[in-house]
Amino acid sequence: LSSSSGLTHESHKKDVEQVYLRCSEGSIEWMYPTGALIVNLRPNISPASYKHLTVCIKPFKDSAGANIYLEKTGELKLLVRDGDRSPSRVYCFGYDQGGLFVEATPQQDISRKITGFQYELMSKGIAADLHTASAPCRPCSDTEVLLAVCTSDFVIRGSIQNVTNKAEEQESIIHVGVNKLYRQKSKVFQLTGESGNWRGQIKTLLECGVKPGDGDFLFTGRMHFGEARLGCAPRFKDFQRMYKEAKDKGLNPCEIGPD
């Protein structure tokens, strides 16, 4: 978490400050914004790898007081306009497309304003998984499923208990009952109640039209800003078939034990 305050620079409303962030994920909170901030993301990796990175930012729900731009060689491209209340909106761009320039907007009472956002740095391949512009709801191929099992942040066998549709956010929340937990990067799926059942929530696009139904699925996906995002999710019996076929041919990329 990086935090800054503009009140200490009241007499220099055009000041431009620079901040340098070394973490691959975190958040920026700018209280009482005046002037501007240049946000330099400098992860602890080889600079040669920068071109393979995608940056995503997610403004705080009540963020206000500044516009957020993408800046490269003096040219500004507006990313987030002050006052934009698009809920849960995520903005992504290639690391080599520029840096973040956060400019305070004129305010009558700056003490009431806090500009803030979360950020994540990830490989372009993972970002493409999360933000597929073309055919985001298409079923995964056998090869994609088997690879997802090896590389996803979470892999579970479970059933769809319920689906909550959020029209304003253009998202659906899948309420999952877990029968077997193979892997999870964060504690999204947890034991609940006296019955000792594992449950959790996975988000996906509203346009995919997910509905409650019978049977088990293999749910895979990525963690994104603390939320589980759905990747490949074949019916479990189909996964068992493709896993066995690949194993018989010696082609399965990793062992998971699908029983």
C-alpha cells in the first residue's frame, strides 16, 4: 500500500510527485489530491521481461478527486475520469504502453476527496486468460483444460448451487459447493457451517449465461484483485475422459488424480 497526501503541498497545487512501486500487486491511496502523481511500477524482475507484462488497475468504489491517465513520452491517454462510477471496472494495458499519471481535478473542498486504486502486474498470457475479447464464453478444448489444471490458481471439483446475476456490473457470481479441492492460491473456498461443507464463489461474465444445474464440474481459474475468476469449467465426467486419454498416450502435462 502506497499512501500520499496533497494537504502538505497546499501552496504548490501544480506539484508533480513521483512514486516508485516494487511489488507486483498492491494499492495506491492519495488523500486530498492536489497537483499530480507519476506512478512508476518497477517490479523486481529483469527489465528485459517488462515487455511481457500487463498492468491492470481497479479504482476504489469511492475514488474521487483525480483523473488517471496512461502516459508515454509526454502524451496522455485518459483511463479513468474523475467521478466515473463504473462498478468493479478493471483497466488493463501493456507495461510498455506507458506509465500512470494521476492528476488532481480542481476541487472546492479537497479534504473530502481520496483517489485510490488497486493494481496488479501479470504476464500477458495470464491477462489474456482473464480478459479474452473474442469468444470469452466458448468452451475450452481438451488441451486447454489439461493445461488449466496445471497452471490455474484454483482447481476444484464441485457443483453449481446457485447463480447471482449482477446486471450493473455485467457479471455473474457462481455459488459453488466443493466436493474435492485440488488447489487454491487464496482461501476463496472455505469450510462453512456445522455440516463441514466447502463452499466458495467464482465470478464470470454475465453474457456467458451460467445457470444452476445438476452434476459436477471441474472449475479452474485465476485470482484477480482478490476474486476467483472462472477459466475452463468442463463437466467432471468429460474431464475424466480427456485426462485418461491424455494419460494413456503419455501426453497429460501434469498429474492431478481425477478420481
